[in-house]
Amino acid sequence: MKFRTLLLIALMAGSALNSVEAQQLPRKVRNVELQDLDGKKTKLPWWGEKNLLIFYVDPDKAKQNHEFTVELETNHRAAGPNIEGFGIINLKDSWYPVPNSTIRSMAKKRTAKNGATILCDPDHWFSSAWRLGDCNDAFVLIIVSKEGELVYVHKGELSQADIDEFYTVIDKYR
């Protein structure tokens, strides 16, 4: 009985720590080795050269902030000479009944049309290295400075207040 109670407390403390860590910003992070859409190892592009706007997305929630991403593409408010944006597919948390190779293939077709840069995280390499906590079922919006400081993280659906906060932060890094 005591062991089960201690285990439950340890698990709850670990979950709370992951949530708290994601909120302690800004903080230094490092470049992470991921995979390109062909499964070849690669590092984050533009690291140390530009401020980065990263969309870390569970494929199950790819449409979670669809209206916001369309707005970003059309109003170019997050664009600027000092910032680059790209996506990372959180393959580990996908529940899709299709293999990761199919998800990669679908992403290749989409990037062929829009020229976007998309990487893959097959096993929580990114979220673990940056201590983002649980990113399952989440569209995660991230800003990291060219100095390697994680300055903004938002998981899940964006409210209007969240969008306003995002624009306040991104304006400093464009």
C-alpha cells in the first residue's frame, strides 16, 4: 500500500514538474537532432542565425489552430528578416492507424506545394530535450531566439488572448 502511494505521488510530482518547466521562460535550449521527411538525421534549421517560430504538432491535432495558421500565412504579421518558421511532426503521439511513413509521405506532398520546412520527431527527442512536458493531442506554438532562448510556448487551442500574447512576443523577434 505504501509503495503504491509513493509511486502515485512521484508520478504526480513528475507531471507537475513537466508543466512547471514549460512555464519557466525564457530559458536556454539546445539544437536538437531530429529527422527530415526521408528519415535522415538533421538538426534544427537556421539555429543561431535567425529567431525561430516552430509549430510542433501531433498529427491528430494538425487542424487545432487552423484559422490562426491561415491568418499567419495571409497577414504575414509573424514574418520578418530575423525570423524563420518551420514545423515538426510529433510522430510518437500520433494515434493515426497509418504508419509514420505514410504521415511523412503526406507531409512531403504538402511541402512540395507550399515549400515549407517540416521535420519529424519520432520519439519525443525534441519535447524531452526542451522539457516541454506532455505534448500529446496538442498543437504547440514555440518561439526561440537566435541566442537559443526559449521565449514562448503555447500548447493547444489558442484563445484570442493567447493570440494577442503571441503577437506581442513575436513582434520583438521579427
